[in-house]
Amino acid sequence: MTKRIEVSHEAESVINALKKTHGELMFHQSGGCCDGSAPMCFSKGEFFIDDNDVLLGNIADCNFYMSRDQFEYWKHTHLTLDVVKGRGASFSLEIPLGIRFIIQSRLFSDEEYKSLDPI
């Protein structure tokens, strides 16, 4: 099966460091609030997930969610969670470290799309 979301080595290192401070984590791809459409990291359960969100997958033992409406725009796209220097303007846990999570994206090939993990 093709994964919808993966994580860079750099981002995984940041996630592991954040886990030491905050415990279990979760991600949500915001849909325009606060920091545009940035991936946001929260302590597990700190962000309310409901039927309007879809689980894209699990990265570094953290569930990664996206709003269903936004997923309709991104469903043909493979996402990679990455990290860059710079301070974002969100409530995401990495912000105080002077870094921010970002999404790298590319379209799925036809073969990848046919073998996607189901939502």
C-alpha cells in the first residue's frame, strides 16, 4: 500500500525531542486558520478531532489528521512532513524552538494512487 503521509529524518528527530517534553503527540493539517495551511503538532488529545477530519496516516508513532474539506483538495497528493528554521505563527509545539513543520508535496503516480491506504 502507498502511504499518504511520510516524515523526513529531520522532522522525525524534532518529533522525538518533542515527545520527551510533551508525551504522545498528534498532527493536524490546518485549513487556513492561524498559520495558513501549516501542519500543527499538539499533545495527543489536545486538538479535537471529529467526523469532519480524516486520518491520513501515522508518522513517527503520531496520528496525522486533515479536515475532510481540505483533504478533497489534497487527495491526489503525497505529503512529507518536514521542518525548516523560522518561527511560525501558530500554536504548534515546535514553534518555541525557532523551527516550524512544513509539508512537501507531490502528485501521486497513477500506480501509487491505485494502491493508496484507504481513508
